[in-house]
Amino acid sequence: MEDIIIRETLPEDAEKIIEYIKKVGGETDNLTFGKEGLPITLEQEREYLQQMRESRHSVHYSVWKDGEMIGDASLKELPRRMSHRADMGLSVVKAEWNKGIGSRLLDKMIEYARQNEIEIINLEVRSDNTGAIHLYEKYGFKHIGTMPAFFKIGNSYFDFEVMYLDLR
């Protein structure tokens, strides 16, 4: 694979993250946001990235190609009696779909989980996002249910699959 760098995202990457979120949000309806991105300030994003770096059970990775962010993934720890679990999110810009970026991110996420006592990874994925579902299944994620009408975009509702990976 050409010059692709996957590394832990730093607080100083906050501006690039905000740009990336708007770009990727405008390319697909599979995410919780659209081209408007998320309602966060640059300072809030920096604080979030710093908290992720300081947490033992959370991580945020970004994928870089030619100085541009082309993907990201995160594991976010759950509190208290759920601390053996983490919620996962993953996205890749459309121009890089089906080029192995998602697999490389999943490899990093699973490696991080194993090294940091995360026993179970949770995720939700749009039910008609067959490419992502196939990728998660390839890594051993299991379906545990469907959340009906999880998204509403305009007047249309979209179901989501709930999946998990048990690393015990």
C-alpha cells in the first residue's frame, strides 16, 4: 500500500479532524452526521482528543495519505460495570473504500483492545451497509440484533445492526 500512515490522533490534529468529519459526512448517509459535521469547536475537539489519549481504555486513530486525513477509528470506553467493553466507530473517505483501509484500522483497534484489557467491542452499522457488515463479520463480529428506525433522514427511516466482537 502506498504511503499510508495510521497513528494515534493528537490534539494538534483537531482542525484536520473537523475538516475530515465534514468531508466524510458529506459523502455518505451511513454516519450520524452529514456535510455539516459535528457541533463542536476546535477547542472541544482538542479536549476530546486529549481525553482519548489519557484514557487507558479509549483510543482514536487517524489514517493519513499525502498529508490528508482519509480515515479514522475510535474505541470509547464504557463506564463502571461496563468497563470491560468499548464502543467502536470507523469511517473512511469514499475515494479510499475497498482499498484495505478499514481492515488496517480494524487490525489496529483489535490489537489495542487486546493490549488494554478491552474484552468486548460494540458497534452499530446501518443494515444496508453490506460492505461494512461484511468487513466486520470477516473480523469475527457477531450480530446481536437490529434497531429499527435508528436513523431518520428526511422522511426515510433506516435500521441498524448491533454487532460485537468478544475477545475473551
